[in-house]
Amino acid sequence: MKGTVLYAPGDVRFEERPEPKIINPTDAIVRISVTCVCGSDLWPYRGANPITQPTPMGHEYCGIVEEVGSAVKAVRPGQFVIGSFATSDNTCPHCRYGYQSSCEHREWITTAQAPQLRVPLADGTLVATPDVPPDEMLPSMLALSDVMGTGWFAAYAANVKPGGTVVVVGDGAVGLLGVLSARQMGAGQIIAMSRHESRQKLAREFGATDIVAERGIGADSVLECVGTPESMMQAIGSTRPGGHIGYVGVPHGVELKGEKLFYTHVHLHGGPAPVRRFLPELIDLVWKGKINPGKVFDLTLPLDQVAEGYRAMDERRAIKALLRP
Ligand SMILES: [Zn+2]
Ligand SMILES: [Zn+2]
């Protein structure tokens, strides 16, 4: 099998990799239908995270269960499944509180830009769809594996309420799906911050009522979907006293001054999204055609051209690249 490996900043290779095998009785092997490049993959691609050795890539996936370990009961070969980038037993206390991405037995999925994937803790991690979805639904199902679940968590963590005002910082896939999530949760005014025409258009399609390039002041709910010091300060500056910030951009160099934060009166809630918590509800919304988060994929490539997917996203020629094995 061939899979994606990052050797150095800007150096993505599609090369021979060992085929995944069942290691623990709780594992499943999934034949990947579609996978993709994540905005967070661009951090190491751009050299923001040190790469000490060739690193397999990919954590967003959906596909058909090919094989399960002897202890797996909830999914079976032939089913179409989606899982989060964080595995979870779905039974420990953190999981039961809905924070499956902090599961006591969590492992990160790191090799999904490949035709096959081993998923640990299959029973708790994977959720099967009612049937194998039609081809045109695959991008939306794939989006649930991370970006849609993360945008949804951002809106949840920012306490989006019917009629409330919402600011979304970041016009990447997660920010755009944060707009969709806020709309779905009944927000009144949704202000998307973007300077890019194609992204502004999609933000409007997903439910943004206003597009601005600079921050306004005083929203009830602010979704921080980038992870830089600038975006975090933008988010804090856009929140009213007593308002809520949901932050899901993986922080790089973000440092908050305690005293400054103290006087803002904002609520902060964020982290790696517990996507697993939302999967059943989001699968239902996609299955019934109520949301179409797959629209964030504006580039589709065969998996063996994965390096071009990274390049296109790095140069912001593409919002998000879908890869077909
Ligand atoms: Zn991701
Ligand atoms: Zn757990």
C-alpha cells in the first residue's frame, strides 16, 4: 500500500507503507473511501512544528469496515463508518461527559491519507451510517470526521443561542462550517471575517448575514478558528463582556496576558473538538440533506497527487482538498 509521508517542510511524498493490520482485539481496519488535507496539516508542512523524522499524515477519514478484531461488537465488515481524529472508548468518565477527545485511552489518528487505516477502539470511535451513502454524499460525510465537528464544537463552546449575535474569526474550512453550525443553531446575526471573495460567497451560502474584514465589538458568541496570537486577540476583542469564545484553532504562539483577560469578562472554552459526541446528530443531518458541509471541498485529487493538495491549500488556491484513493 502507498501512503502519505511528510519528510520536511514542503516535502510531501506518496510512498510505500506497511499495510495496516489488526494489532489489538478492539481495532478495526477501514478501507478509506475519501480522505483529505486538514488546515492543521499545514502547520508542519510550513515548518511551524519541527519534523524530526519522516511522518505519515492524515487524520480525517470515512470508509468501509474491512476487518474487525475479536472484541469489536458495534461495527462489522461492510458497514460505512466515520470516526474522529481522536479515538475514544466512549465509556470512560471524560467520554461520558462528552469530551471524547480527552478520552483516558485516546490515541490520535495520524495515517489516514492512505487507502487503508487501522482504527483503535473501533467500538467507541466509529459510527456507522444507516446505509452506504451515495457517492455525492461522501464529501459531507468526510467533513464530519473533523472540520464540521470542529466548527460545530466551536459554535457549541461559544454558546451560540437562537437569535444571538455571532462573530466567526477565520475563513478556512472550520470557520466556514462554524458559520453553518451557528446558522443551524439558530443564531440571528452571523458576522464572518474574510477578505477572500470565494470564501465570502460560501460563508453567505452557509448563513453569514454580514462579511467584514476588521473586527466589530461586542458579539454574544465568537468562534476562533485559526490559532494565531492575532486571531485569538481578534476573538477576544470581538466578544462582549459576559460573552463566550469557542476556540478550536490549534494554538501556535498564543499567549494571553492574565490581567488583560481579567478585564474582558469573557468565557473561554475550546480544545480539540469532541467530534465523536456530535457524530450521530451530524450524520443524521447530512443523511437527511439538511446540511451540506462537503461544499468546503473545492479541490478533488486522486490520492497519489496528495502533494498538490498541500500546495494548493498552502497557497490558499483551495479551501480544502479532498483525496480519492
Ligand atoms: Zn483535521
Ligand atoms: Zn473514554
